[in-house]
Amino acid sequence: MISLPLFHRVAGKPVLVLGEGTAADAKRRLAERAGAKVIREEAGAIGAGARIGFVAIEDPALAEAAAARLREAGMLVNVVDRPELCDFTTPSVLEREPVQIAIGTGGASAGLAKHLRLRLESILPVSVGRLAQALALSRGAIRARWPGAAERRGALDAALAEGGPLDPLGGAGPEEVERWLASDLADGPQANRIELTVSADPEELTMRQMQLLGVADTILHQAEVPAAILNRARADAMRYPLDAAPSSDPPGLTLVLRTR
């Protein structure tokens, strides 16, 4: 990854936006939507302990100098249209409160990020937000039914999968969560072992293979499996190399996935 994607909580906290004009106004609106206390003056922001600063100054030299001062003061800085000067970039955001999907290109093309978001807007139902809220309210009941993290994750994976009782693209909402918790469907599938043979090119992974990598709890893999493929799995999935010696001309690379 070229950037570490994070969601930063700024509600009630000071955020500096330097500059005037369309770009500065856009950054102010963005910070205000997140509940930040927007400050326009550099000294005031430093005095208030701001940790995030946007620089929307048209003059390149003045913008670079301002970014250096803010960084020296301990802020993470975003300089509009100058990705090489940015500590962070602002993504295009799709909102289904409380669900947020942020699309970034590392500053390569804001237009591309926008159009990807617009495509996703057309397929992600409004009910996804209600589903997230219902799952949050049911957190206690879910933990009581599945005390173990692995079994809880397995049950949720099965329910939220395509065609499952809580399929997020299928319009599931609070009523479906209640029915799911009260039904035998909530028991989820038993632990199983799946063996995949893949090529060394991550671009050749099928959708099914990517889905399996995304839900696997444990991955056993040949040493030749590249990191680009293993990185498609969950970050918290356990990874172990297989003991079997690699063949001289393997037909493919083997991953053994343990899932629920």
C-alpha cells in the first residue's frame, strides 16, 4: 500500500484551513461535516493544538513554506493539488451513515476517485446504514451467542456473504438482524478446509478466490506464494508456510484456507 488508510475522528477538535477561494471552502465544508472546529489563522490553530492542517494557497512558494511551518508545529498537512507535499490525501467518500467508503488514488487522480464513488453509489443501497446500526445495537446479543472471536466472525461472515440472511446488498435491515439472531441460520457453517491452486499473478485471482482469502482465519501456503496474493487476505488471518518442498515446475501455487 502506498498509504495507510485511516478514519480520523475530529468532532469538536480544531482543524486548520489556510487560504481563500473554492478549494479552501471545500476543505472547510469537509472538516465541518466531520464535526471539526475549523480555524482560519495559523497562529490560532497552533495555539489551539490543531493536529491537522489544510493549505489551499495558490502561490506555490507560499504554500510550500506554510506546509513546512505547520509540519514543524506538529501537524499533518494536506496541500491542495500538491501531493508531493502532503502527509495525507482526502479521498472521495461514499456515505451510508454510519458506513463510509473512502476511495483514494494517492493523489494520482481525484476525478478517477470521484467516478468510482459514483458507480458505487448506484449499487450500494441506503439500507446498508440501517444494517450497520442494527448490528451495533445487537453487539451484546451477538457476543453472548458466540463468546469466541473466531466463531463470532465465522457466523457474521456467513450471514453477510452474498445471498446470506444479512447480505448488505440485498436490502437487509434491523428486522433481518432480529430474525437472523432468532433462527438456526445464525449457527453458521462449521469450520472447513479449502485448497486453492492459484497463479503467481494476483491479477489472475478469481472473484471466488478473493472472497475465500477475505474470510479465511488461517492460511497455509507454499513459500513461492507472493506477498501480493497473501495481502489479499485479512490482516489478522494467521499465515503458516507449508512444509512440502516446492516442485521444480509447479502447475500453480497452493494455499490451504481454514474458514468457518
